[in-house]
Amino acid sequence: MILNSPSNPSGKVFSRSELEALAEVAIEFDLFVFTDEMYECFIYDGARHISIATIPGMAERTITISGFSKTFSVTGWRLGYLAASERWLPAIGYFHDLIYICAPSPLQYGAAAGLLQLPESFYTELAEEYEGKRDEICAALMRAGLTPSIPSGAYYVLADSSRIPGADAKQKARRLLADTGLAAVAGSAFFATDATGVNAGENLLRFCFAKKQDELTEACRRLDAYRL
């Protein structure tokens, strides 16, 4: 089972009851759970991040994957980590050595310094800052006629692009870029095409609000000028 919470692209944050239900399935069918929790510090509206590994019976069967790229804004450093039962670590380390070997030592020291020296207020203020940015872009999308799905976490918004001309999400994304200079990701990139050839993301665009404030404000101004 693969779980992503908070989720990219929807911003979905799984509740404890939802995680408990998934845990029951994993235990019943003896499944491993690989959980991507990269956006755990980006939580809004009083939501709380819960790792499924903390649910009773799940620690032995969960591999929790995260990293420093998003929280510390160091995506180019490519630093990640995982937590798992001790019994699985030798095999994980073996394959990791074959594929990647090691992240540069100076970057590891930098991330460790961040973990040890940054106060708890850094994380709470980070969430507050991004919640404000989320509210700003969602309001602009709504005014522009691109109804957003309000995310509870991460820093992406899926918005209804059905009013933008184009046969599919890729064409709609290109049209928006040509008309406004704003780049969005076609929603079809995040959905599978079903047996009938339908992709549920063809009328969705994903917007990212992890931007400097002046850039985000300018993007919202352009959305305001793009009334559909």
C-alpha cells in the first residue's frame, strides 16, 4: 500500500479514523505500507499530521519516507530519509548503496543543523505563512472562475479548468500560459485513464503557491484580470 499524506496534488490530509481503517486492511492482508510524508509541516485549518506508523500494529509493516526539501526550502539538495523497523534496514541500505551511495556530506551537516537549531516556532510560523498563501491563491482562483478544491495540507491547489478553452488539460494549461503567463500542471498527469479512455483530470489544473510573496501577489493579479 502506498500512502501520501499530506497529498500532492490534492492537499488531502488523512484523519486518524481513515488511517485506522487503512491499517485494518494492511494487517488483514499482511501488507507493507510505504508512506510519503514530505509535506507533514504544511498543515492548515487545525488539521493534524498523523503517521500511520503510529497506529497500533503498523510500526513493523510501515516504511515512512520524508525529506528536508520542502520544509527547509532546499529542493536542490536532494536530501531524504526514512524510518522503518530495524529488521528491514539492512536490505534498504544495501539497495540504496547500489543506486545512490550517499548525499554530499556538507548538505547532510546543513540539514542536521536545521533540525537541531531551529525552534518549534519555525514550523508553526511556516504553516501559518503557507495557509495565508493558500487562502490568497484560492480566493483569486475563485474570482477567476476556476473553482479550487481547498487543500488541508501541502502547497498545491487543484482547480476546475472546465471554463478554459481546450480539448484536454494539457491544452488548457497551455492556453492559460499563453493568456496570462501563469504556468499550471495538467491535472491529467495525476490520474489514470480508465478502460473507456476517460481521464478524470482533464478538467483540472494544479497550481503551486510555494512562491515568494511578490510573485504570488502578481500571479493573483493576473488571475483577477483573467475573468472567465
